[in-house]
Amino acid sequence: MLIHARRRKRPEVQMPLTSLIDIVFLLLIYFLLTTNFLVDEGIKIKLPQATAAAPQTEEPITLYVDEDGRAFLGTEEVPLAKLFDRVKERINGQQDALVVIRADRSVILNKAVKVMDIAKAAGAGRLCLATEKEF
């Protein structure tokens, strides 16, 4: 009678996925909670529409002109007489500073152009008139 040696089954290597899934979900929650969502708050303006609107990638100095022609630097209203000094202060000698003018679509063009002239005189290297994409 022949006796055959029993072959042992090799233990299968299994990767434990439960801890990996937990880590992935924790990372997802961390990034969702720490991400800054950009929300423009404060001044209610309706931007003009354009078909070739493109998003800006750098941090500009933003000037708002509401429907009554009042100028705002951020959320603070600034009279046109003091706007030059405030913009010059924010530009702080930067050669190629980007200043974005967000004017309401119903504002008189002359008011928006005055704000653009003040920004250019204060040393803005580049001026941009903000629009929203037309649907």
C-alpha cells in the first residue's frame, strides 16, 4: 500500500480592506471640511453677460460699483475722493497688480469708467471688467 503525503493548502494572502476604506472616508471628510468655498457676499450686483467670459486664477483687488454708482473696496463703501488712496495702498507698489471692476449692469457707464480711471491712476498694471457667462 502506498502512502501519499498530504499536501498542505497554502494560506491565501488577503488584504484587509476595512481599515483602508475607513482611512479613505476620513480623508474625504477632512478635505470637505477644510476646503474653502468661495462665496461673494455683501453687495448685490448683476454682472453684464458675455459669451467669452473666462475665470480668473489669481487673487485680484476687487472694486464694486453698485446700481447707484457707489464704489466699494471689498465690502466697505469708499467715496470716489478717497478711492485713489485706498487702491494705491492695496496695490502697494506691485508692478503687475490686477484690479477687477465688478460693475452692476444697470450702472451708468460713466460711473464705472471713473472707477477704472482711478484704479489705473493708482498704479493698477492690469484692469479687468468682470462679466458672467451668458447661458
